[in-house]
Amino acid sequence: MAQEKRISGEILPKAIHASEEITKIINKACAFKPGDRYQSAVEMKNDLLQIKKIREGQTEADILNSSCVGQSE
């Protein structure tokens, strides 16, 4: 069923135990069109790290100010 939804381009349902933010990352990673997916593992990692930083109490401004650090990883 999930494969049929993916092939048809339908957005997959929200994962039962995932937050809205994690669901967005999963949907982007599983997007039907290659151009809609993450173009690199680093891009996906950065989105995951942003969620982690927000949950640890950093403000969006803190995240944006530190987003240029370590991008060559």
C-alpha cells in the first residue's frame, strides 16, 4: 500500500510516533519526484539538527547564526 501511494505521488500518512517536523522530513526523503527529495545526506542532516536544536531550547536566530558553521562536513 505504501509503495502504491509513493508511485502515485500521494503524500504518505503521518508516522504514528513522529512529530509534525519529523513527518515533513520523512515525506521529503520519500518524495515521488527526485527534485522534491533531499539532494544530499548533509541537507537532510541539517534539517534533523535544526529540530534537535529547537528541542534543546535554542531560538531560531541562534540556529540561523550557527547554520554557516560546519557546512563542509
